[in-house]
Amino acid sequence: MSIHRAFVEVGGNGLLLDFADRLQNRQAVMLHLSLATIDAHASQLVDEHRALIDAARRGDFDRFADLLRAHMGDEPTPRFGLA
């Protein structure tokens, strides 16, 4: 879950950080309910999260938006061209 908080940290908005922190319990439940899917694609999910953080830290928000849309979508794997 810390990777999701890192997305918010990049923006440096204290209000959003507080909001993200308050959503952690709900996020934990959602992740628990998705555990089978997460386990089956753990390596790919980690790669996707790393690519998202990298794009955000570099300030490449167009790429970040494209990667996030792919990550949140129902596209078949691999979605980022990462292997």
C-alpha cells in the first residue's frame, strides 16, 4: 500500500496526503479481496507500479496518465511493454 501513498507524495499536497492516509483501511480491504489476482500477477503489478512512480518523479505526467489508464483498465497483459 505504500506504493499508492508514494503517488500522492509526489504531488506534495498535504491535504491529499491526509486523505490518502485516512483511506488506508478501505484500501487494505480492497487489496485483500483482490489477493488471488494480485498473487497471480505480482511481478507485473510491481513493474507497473515502479513505472508509474518513475514517470511521476520525473514529472512526465502525460506518461504517468497513460500508464495509469493502462494499469486501471482491463487490457490484457503485458500492458506496459515491460517483460
